[in-house]
Amino acid sequence: MPIDRDHAVRVALRMLDEDGLEKLSLRRIAAELDVKAPALYWHFANKRALLDHMTDLMLAPLLPRLAGPDPVDAWPQWLERMALLVRETLLAHRDGAQVALGAGLGRATALGTVIERSVEVLHAAGFELGEASRIAGAFNAFLLGRAAEEQSMPAPGQVDLAAFAAAYPMLATGMAKRAADGDTPETAFRYAVGIMLAGIRALHAERLGG
């Protein structure tokens, strides 16, 4: 019986949510589908190819929500909104951000479309096309890396706080103050995005003279 690729990807995403990326393999997916592992290689040459299709499945629902900014000078708000949506979507799946890291845009076309729209938004804002593509690439790398780091951090109960404070007293004190002020993973992410946007705004002012 022929294997439906989209069904196999949906099964893989379900298994990711259940058991995590470390335990995900073509062999286990084949067993779940009740086929021999070599049958999957018709659709997925290797695990990276599978992860690319999983990335596409995760991010495709976002695309209708990413129409360009109106007016065009609202590009910083668009970039922030896009970043928050991508983060939310990837973190909704166990190890979802790690799956997307290193994705090939030939298969992860939804991710490619997100980056393409970022280039369009930045170019419309006044950046030369080459620079717009460079900024969009850097922003995407930051976004995926930051989400992957957030998702892979140990749970609070898994950290020896006394040892951490002894090794990094200033960092530990600063983090404790942030926690007391109500810092959350989302507010920390927004702050990091804000740093990126401040740099892009500075470039924008430099290129356009204000």
C-alpha cells in the first residue's frame, strides 16, 4: 500500500509531541505506519528531510496571518508580531524549535515564505533588497535559535540554585530580580526581540537619514 507523505508527517509530528525529538526516527515512524523502514525513504531521504516537512506542517497555518503591515512604516510591529507568532507555534510542539533549526527551505516552504515576507516588508520600508535579505536572514536565525534555547532549558527544579548562585552571583541576582518583577519567558523573548529591532531601526535611520 503506498504511503501518503502528508499522513506520515502528521504521524511524525504526533510522535514528536509524545516522545520528543531524541526518540523520533524513521524506523519508529515506519513501525507506527505498519510499513518497512525503507518504504519511507521514497519520501524522506533522511531524517533532516522529514524534519523539514514537519517544520512546514507546523508553520503553514501562520501564513494567512502574516499579511504585510499597513501602513508600511509599521514594519517593526510586523516583525515583532511575526516573531511572537513563530515562537508560539514552534513552542506549541515538544522540541518544535529544534526541529526547525537548520531546515531546508526547499522543503520547509512555509518557513521560506515567512522569510520571504520579511524581506518584502523590509524592502518596502526602504532597505536595499540585498540588505533586506541579510536582515531577514539574521532575524530568522535569531528567532529560531532563541526559541530553541528557550525550549531546551532545564526546568527550574532541575537546577541547583545554590551552586548556580555561587558560580554566577551577579547573573543569579539579576535573574532573581527579574523573576520578582514578574519576568516570564514571553516577556524575556519580547525584550530580546526589542534589542534586535533597535538595531534594525538604527540601520533604517542611517540608510534613510532619519
